[in-house]
Amino acid sequence: MAVNYICKYCRSHMGTIDHSLVSEHQLGLHSLTPDERKDMITYNGNGDLVVNLVCDYCNEALSSNPELNLVNNPLQ
């Protein structure tokens, strides 16, 4: 099983970690609230953990254009 990091806006792949090598505690996922976990973490069809984050490109776009935060998925 793997942990895949995906941008929640542009869906670009940001990285993968072999889940057998690290725990959720080591990844810092234990510190998320239940609502944050619901918003950020999903599982794909083969059981891999998918963590939805914001890539640098989308973060810059959102910082430069704060009105994009008002749109559900502004960069797709």
C-alpha cells in the first residue's frame, strides 16, 4: 500500500511514499481533526491512501488571486 499526494485543484501527482515504511503518526496525519481527515484523505480502488493537498503552482495562483478561493474547484 502507498500514500499518494495529489493536488486537490489541478490533480497533479506530488509524490508517493511506501506506506509500509512509515506510519500515519510519522506522516503527521494523526494530528488532523476528523473534518480535516474527511476533506484531505481518501482511499483509491486498490487501497492506497490519497492525501489531497495544494501544489506550489496552485498555491501561488490562489495567493495571487484570492477570489479563486470562492470557486469550488477554480483551476480545473
